[in-house]
Amino acid sequence: MDKSIDNFDDSLSLNEACERIENMDIRGAGRIARAVAVALKNHTAAFKGDSVRALSEHVRSGARKLLATRPTAVSLANALRYIVRGMDAMDAISVDEMRAKVMDLADGFHQRSLKAMDTIADIGAERIRDGDTILTHCNSTTALGIILKAHSEGKNIRVIATESRPRHQGYITSSALAEAGVPVELIVDSAVRYFMPEVDIVIMGADTISANGSVVNKIGTSQVALIAHEARVPVIIAAETYKFSPETLLGRLVEIEEREPQEVVDTRKLPGVRIRNPAFDATPKEYIDAVVTEVGMIPPTAAYNVIVEQFGPTIPIQQLLKEGE
Ligand code: RUB
């Protein structure tokens, strides 16, 4: 993949990134992680002080602001973790050297993210056969990468995309597919069971995968997976390894973001009614056939191994970013 899949450029500032992630102009777990890396790089470049300790604190304080923008996608925390741990591992060096190396780490994460999506597209496309009908939910660039790869290989495929209430990310998915020449049909979320008999494979993305193999993704993902399971349709999750959560190894639960009621309905029309708007849900591993990562197609039960191999000993992100660490 190249940078054109993102809706921000190399000049993205820390404040701009925070604002655009919060208001969901920059959204989707992978894109959020890449935006955070670019913003932290620019924040690092702007450091004017003269001590390594002050630079370390400058990077950490920027990272804390970025961390506070959206709670569920662990990719955000993992991008910060990658950069800050790399910074902490540096031997005593000058401010200039450290600044340059932190910026390299941010670039490294960015490149790694784009490359991971290519590898996932290659691996995932192997599972798509000529003539398949694929169902996808919400808008996952990683899942879309697989579908577009299969299409570019000349496979004759058809996609059913859910609308994904309340923010309608399905519009983004369906128009991207239509633009690429992939036959696509948009359905309301509640029509998934109606159409499942026509579906050969379900492909969705992930915001976070926990150590027990549960996949946290856009609200409704677990219903899609349950319906697919009932119909014996395989469910594939496309997720880079930085979407696995090291903190779940420490017993922490993934925080599910609940957004404003106004996204669901004009609340003035329903006085006295409490509107609930969770943005994500968790799908248990039993309803997932495989997770496609850049290190291979794995069962969800292999999440523990991925976390240990990719992240080593777990330090909670809040501790890693604490002042004076
Ligand atoms: C987006 C969503 C996507 C994942 C994976 O939710 O649930 O499926 O983030 O996306 P939101 P990607 O719109 O609330 O951010 O594969 O692009 O990382």
C-alpha cells in the first residue's frame, strides 16, 4: 500500500491529529495508528530544548495527548508504544541524534504498517475463490485490501457491504469497491441474516484482538459473525499484529467507546428516551475461523503467541508514557 490510502499528509501536526481522530475525520484502526506516528514525528521535530530528558518528556507528553483521543483501537497505543520503547532503548546520545532516531522510529512504524497491509492482502486473497460472494462490515482498509487484491488477480467476485449504522462507514467501503470496478451491493445492517445464504466468506477488520482471541471491531461485527457461524460461512479477520493487545495479558478489558446519542438520532425527537451508542463489540474466538496477519493466517487462539512474540514483556501504556519515566 502507499500513503494515498490515508487522508492526511506528512505535515500532520499533533493538535490536528488529535482533533481529526476525535471527530473521526481520521478513522479506522490502521489509519489512526499511522496518523499518530506521523503526528508524533512532527511533534518530535519541533522540539527546541537542549536536554535528552526534556526531549523524552516532550515525546511522552505528545503521546499522552494522542492516547486520549479514542479509547478502543489498540493500534493507537501500540504505535506510541513502538516509538516510546524504541526511544527508551537508546543509549546516551545527543539531543540531535535522539530527535533523528525517534523520527526514524515513527517512519519505521508507518512503513511497517503499509507493508503489513500488502502482505495481508496477498495472504487473504488466497482464500477467495473465483465466483465468491464476500460480505464485509464497516470500513476496514485491511479487509478491503484483500478484496481488491482478489479482484486484481482477475477473480470474479461480488461484495455485500453493510451500511454500518450509525456513521455509515459502509458508504465508504461500497463506493471504494464500485470505483475499483468490483460488483457491490449495500444492505442495511439488519439484512445480514437475510443475505447470508448467498455469502461464501465474511471478511472484516479489527480494532483490537485480545489475548484470548476475541476480536473487537465495529458494533455489529459479533452479530455478523454469529449469523455466519449459524450458516457455516467462514469468518476471516484482517488485522496487522499491532492490533493485538498486550495489555489484555495483564487482565485488562478492552474499553468499548460509547459515542454521543446524537449520532443515532436527533434526540429532540425522542424526549425521555435514553439512546445508547456503543461503537464496537467483541466477537468471541469461536465465531472466527482465521485471522490474517502479516506473519501469516493464524487461528484466533494464537493471539497469545503473537502478543508475546511481537511485544515481549508487557508494560501498561499509561506507565510507559508517565512523566519522568
Ligand atoms: C472502524 C472499524 C474497522 C477497524 C479496522 O471503526 O471498526 O473495521 O478499525 O480498520 P471506526 P482498518 O470507523 O469507528 O474507526 O483495517 O482500516 O485498520
